[in-house]
Amino acid sequence: MKFLRTYFPLKLCKYHLKALSDFESVSDSSIIVYKNELYLRLVFNTKEKQLNNSNVLGIDIGIAKPIICSDGKQFGSGAFIKHKKIEFGKKRARNQKHKDQITQKQSNWTNDLNHKLSRQLVDYCLLQSIDVLGLEALKGNQLANRRFRKYTWAFKDLLNKITYKAQDAGLKVVGVDPAYTSQRCHKCGDISKGNRQTQDRFHCGKCTYTANADINAAKNIWYLTVLNGSLCESDHGCFKPEASVL
């Protein structure tokens, strides 16, 4: 690595070597000095991987569980997230002089947890031979369903991390409009606000289908993903790949 006309040895771990194996072009780079050590921040594009679009998994970003899959698999704990956010809030209230540092720690913890959750999901997709991932295409940073929300979270950041990790692993990511996915019955298609009775219970007033509300929403996202999947051939309805970051 060359910095200020001087060459420095670059130390790479196995993770970095694996990431660079699909290197295509540099998008951005910068040198960071931290505790008298130089760090290279490298943003790069990877080669597009080939896949067959046969196995689809719908993902609902939820409250009780941050990630809910259409096959019933769930990742993370909303109760744990809520507990940690309350802890950080109490620490800030007790230590006003260090509130900025505490806020930074919370931000780092949020970023780290979203990285772990997104990695767990993508690893699961690879084990299950999933080819296409259906995600909510959020217009803002928050979930569309506000009725049963008990805490705020970096949902947009979580979706972004899922997206670039999935695409880096060779999965196609399809974005669907999440409108009415929490109210629509996966079995009969009936849409009613009364179908979503509580945060975790879905009961269709038309066909009497009963299920976990988040899993029902994930199955609706799966359904919309299958419908919208063909649009990806013309790059509509798909998330664009984001550059990988080292």
C-alpha cells in the first residue's frame, strides 16, 4: 500500500482475502489513522454471480423478532433489543457528561447486531439453497406497520446489510411493496385491518385461517416476490447491488 510516497506492507486476514477473490473494481478508498496505525478503508464492486431462480424466501422485518422467514425460521429477539435500548437510555441519564460516548457505543452495538443478524440469515439461505430473497422495500427508515410497534430500530440499515450480503453470496434480492402484507390473509387473500388482531396473532375473518402474524406477513412477501421476480430481468423491482466494504 502506498501512502504519502511511501510503501507500507498490507496485512490481510482470510476474510479479506476471500472478499477480494471476487474483486472487480474500486468504488472508493481512504486511509484512516487510528492510535498511530494506518487503516485502509476500501469500497469495491464484486463480480456478478450466476444463479437459478427456483427457491424463493420471503422476509418480514418484525417487532417480536427482527427477521421472520416465510418458512417459519426466525432470527434475533425484539425483547433483547428493547432491553438494551432501555439500558443505554438509563446510562445516558446517569452520565450526562459522557452521553455522546454512550450514544456512540449504542450506535456501534446496533451496527454490529445488524451485521450478525444479516449474516445469520444469508448463511441460512445458503444452507437451504435459496436463490431469491424477497424483502420489504421501505420508503423511509421505519416499518410500515406502526400499530404494534414497541421500539424503534435501524430497520433500513438491517435491510441494506441483508441486501449486500445476499447479493455478494449470489442471491437475487427482490424488493416488494409491504403495504397490507400484515393485513392480507396468506390463504384466501382477504385484506382487512381486523385480521391482525394483536402483535403476534393473525386471524382471517373470512376463511378463519389463524397463524403467527409475522409469519403470515412473510408468506405474503414471498407471494409478492414470486409475482415480481420476473421484473428483475429488466431491473425493475430489484435492489441494486451495493459495493462491498473492507
